[in-house]
Amino acid sequence: MKIAIFGGGVMGKTYATALLQNKLVKAENLYLVETVPEKVAELKTANLGVVLEALTPEIFDQLTFAFLCIKPQDFNLLGVELAHRFQPETIILSIMAGKKIAQIQELTQHDLVVRAMPNAPVLIGEGITAYIASEKITESKKELIVKLLSTTGKVVSIEREELMDTVTALSGSGPAYFYLFVKHLIRAGMELGLTKEAATLLVKQTLKGSHALMIQDDFDFDTAIKNVASPGGTTQTALDYFAKNDLENIVVQAVTLAEQRGKALSENT
């Protein structure tokens, strides 16, 4: 298998590293295309594959996958350069936010396109990536796509492309929501007298342990909450305050607004 990664930034390096570590491609068959001199130097130092600073014919010869790990605003220029360059069996895999399959197909003049949305934890192999493939991509090829994307975490298939905006608002933006809540939990502990170090350790380990329980097959959210919250107790007092201030609808509305913003950005790209 031969793979080319266009864009040598954080995500490009993440996929290159993951693919090599999982032995899905050999270094001599992994091409990283980058034009920024500083990034080129970093890629060469990292020794992640064949680093190229321009589009050369050798990239496209017998190419299995082409990862587009570039900024959406840079795609119009690159897309024109990529037009008619891919062989019929090559699959383009894009992680560009907001760029629809049809837009990529039109600019590259290529049918086989996958649109994927990873989130930040893919950087440490604990992410989740949602994807949708264009109609002409076979089931066997989808299995290979899942295998590639699984090198950075879990993978989920999306049936309709418009739901990618929901994915972006939920899992793409999701880490920021959790970070915000954790940040304010730590702040609450500090305001009530704990040191920053103690509050941080208490909250982070609580989050870690809660996650370990949550991923068990028989986990049920309502039951778990009930098990912690005794009637009239401390936990229930806090939960009642959350309910009184409509936390549930605040969360739903915030994610909805994020989704709407994503749709608006998609229409303008």
C-alpha cells in the first residue's frame, strides 16, 4: 500500500506516525507533501517517510490513499493542482472541516472521496473519527478506511453527510466543553479552600475514574447518577441546582448553536 499525506502539520504528522507504528505502510511508501520550509525540516528530522516539497509524478503512481490534512482555506489552490492527477482507484481522504465531498470531487476531478472528522484526542491515539464515503467506494475499501482511521482511536460511520456538522459540534468541539467544565470544577475547589494542586488532582482523577466506569458495557447514566446522589445529600443538592438553572437545555442549545455555525461555515467555504 502507498499513501500520500498532503500537509505536514500536527494532524499530518499524527497520521504518519500512527500509520507507521501500526505497520500499515512502509516508510518508503509514505509520502509527506509540505511546502513550508520549517515544517519540511521537522518532517525530515522526524524521519516519518519520503518528504517532498512539490507535487511530483512519483506521488501519484500506484497511490492507494491521499490524506488531505491541510487547512480548508488552502484547498482551492491545492485542489486545482491535484485535478486529474489521481489514478481511478486512489481514494482521497479529507479531514478538512466544512469541505463537502462534492466540492472535493469537483476541484480534484476525482470520484473516490472520503470525508472524515477527527477530534483532538487522536493526537494520542484516543480520539474518535466520524467518516462518510462517496457512493462508488466499495465495502471492502470502507473496511480498509476504518482500519487506517482506527490507528488514532475509535471510528464511526455516518449515513448522511449533513450530519457531519452535528459530529463537528458534538465530538469535534466536545473536548473543549469537557475542559471548560473541569476547569470550573477545579476553580470551585480552590474557592472553597483547596490548593490548586489538590483541587486539580481531585478533579482530574475523578474524571479519569468516572470515565473508566462509564465505558463498561453495562453502564447506565441514570443508574450511575442515582448511585452517587443520595436523596437530600450533597450530590443531590448540586444536581438540583443544575436542574433549576436548566443545565440540560443549556448544553443541548450550545451544541445546537455550534452545529448551526458549522453549517453556515460549510456554506461559505
